Amino acid sequence: MIERRCASDTATQRAGEQFARVLRPGDIVLLSGHLGAGKTTFTKGVATGLGVLERVTSPTFTMVREHECHNDAGIRTLQHCDVYRVESLAEVLDLDLAELAEESAVVVIEWGELAESLFGREVLRVDIEIGDDEARTLRVDGSIDEPRRSALKEWANA
């Protein structure tokens, strides 16, 4: 597990922007953390890092928002999902989240722990925890190759 501490919302967003550098087309990122932990803030940073030009907001009510990306990593689409309001695993299945991770897309799922059992493929998990001092600790885990693991270790020390 790789950890990074963020003292503010700005630092959390910057961490997301830098995290985007390790992402590859087809990646699924599951975000977890309590309400207000910074999942959307982190995703805004990821979107910036992937070259999303439009405003990124929580997809709590729409469940999935698609954003066009402009970058050199081959990622053309960010699928930003939120399964907070989903009441059953069947509803999550209906969203067909795995299908969103097409060859040129990255899928980021807020409240990802609710959907984790659906993915038989490798995923990145980011758990965001708020400390007593309001700082966030980002914990990243998942099956990734050694070059990306090394990049994440550098990310943790940024």
C-alpha cells in the first residue's frame, strides 16, 4: 500500500492531478472514504491531469458523467461515476461500469467499495481518510506493474 498525506483540499486536488500520470487506458479507479473525505476533489485533480477542459462536479444524481480528455497517454475519455445512491448490487450491474472502461477510457468510481466485487479485472483502489487535523491520507492499492508502482512511490513523496 502506498500513502500520501494532503494537508488541504488544494493538496488533495494536486495529488489527483499527479496521480493521473500513472493511469493508462482501461484503468478502473475505485475511490472510497466517508462523505466529505475528498473523493470529488481528488477526481477533479485526476481530470485536470488527464486534460479535461470542462468543469467536473459530483455525478451523485446522474451516476455517470463522461468527460473528453486531451493528453499524450492515449486516454480519450474520463468516466466519472458515483454509486452512493445505488441501493443494490443489481443497480450497480445495470450501470455496466466495466463496459465504460473501453480501450481509450479511464473510469473513476466514487464509493467504489460498493462496486468492487463486480470487477474481475485489476483495479486501483484509493482510500481517502480524514484525520483529526482535517488533513487527508490517501492510500493506494491494487495490482499494477512495477514501473507504475515505482511511479506511485514517487507520487507518494511529492
